[in-house]
Amino acid sequence: MKERASDIVFRTIKENIISGKWVSGTKIMSETQLASELNVSRISVREAIEKLAALNILSKKQGGGTYVNDLQPSIYFNSLIPMLTLDRDNYMEILEFRLIFETQSMGLCVKRCTDDKIEELEECYHRMVKYEQDEERFTDEDLKFHMLIVEGANNSILKKVSEVLGEILRYHQKRLYKELGPGGGIKEHKMMLEAIKNRDEELATIYMRRHIERTIEDIKNTRID
């Protein structure tokens, strides 16, 4: 299978960092320079940079270029890096995992979460509504809402898995936002929030399952890959 242009850029940048060619704090080449050197489009370069920024390997400064972050040695052996090149089928598998993982986490959250955690969820939901037209902020709050539910389950293993998924999904969640908009998600998150507030475990888990199932069906009907 032919390697995608964005994957070539992604791999090249990663190799430059791992080899020490680009150390922490280095300002990397511009999108135009990278596109020219690798003979790919600027769109492919931008896609690769966004993936690396989602992993906190790179930071983009408005009007100031893109820089290598101060990385811990463990990042060089991060087995999750290749997962950011997920294709459509891989992403579907992750959502199928979420269908199980987040539904069960929701049940524990309803049982165990504190009133303070419920308040955090409500504040997060209101920010989702506020940033409905802001792709970056809405995506951040959407993922945070799901993270708060896992935190509410009060299980350190579930929390760690959720953190891992969050890094992988953020980039793809932005693409989903562009294709589908925030409308369905806002309505479903409101229903989940109300069920949690009422400590209705059965209803909350049903809403979570329906939310992810709806996302899966929507992806099947879009061009997301």
C-alpha cells in the first residue's frame, strides 16, 4: 500500500526529533519549506503537524512558526505515535472499544462521582454550548466532558486509558466536527448530564451507548478517513 503524503511528513519530522537533529526548542521548517523538500502539498504538511501537536510533541505559535516541545525521554519510545495515522477502519475499532469502555465507566461514575465532579461536568457542558461555533474549543470541551466521566468513576486504570484515547482521538474529533457539526453532540451530552445529576445509572449508560453508536453510524456515512 502506498504511503500517504501526510504519513511521510509525520515520519520525517518524528525521525528528525528522535535523531536529535531537531532538539527541544527548535523552530522547525515552515510548511512551505517542508512541502518543497518532501515534494508534498502544504495540506499534507499541515495534517502531519496537527497530529504531532495533538501529541504535545510540537507547539504551533500564532504567527511565530512551529517548535519542538521540551520532551521527556519516554516520548521517543511512545508506541502511540504511529496510532495517529489511523485510517477509517482503525478509528471505527477505537469507537467500538469506547462503546464498551465509556458505557461501563459511565455506570461507575453515576455510582461514585462527587457533587463537585457533577458541577465540573455541568460547567464543561455549558462551555460546549458557548463554543459551539469554535472548532478548537468545542473539541477540547467535548473530550474533557468524557474525561470527567471517567475521572468520576474513580478508577486509576480507567483514567489512564482515557488519557491515552484522548490524545489519539482529538485530531479525529476535529475532523468529525467539521463534517457533522456540534448539534447532535450537544443534545446528547445534555441528556447524559441530566441522568448523572439524577443518579440514574441505567439511563446514563443508555445515553452514553446511544451517543457513541450514533457517532459510529455518522462516520460510516461521511468521508472521514
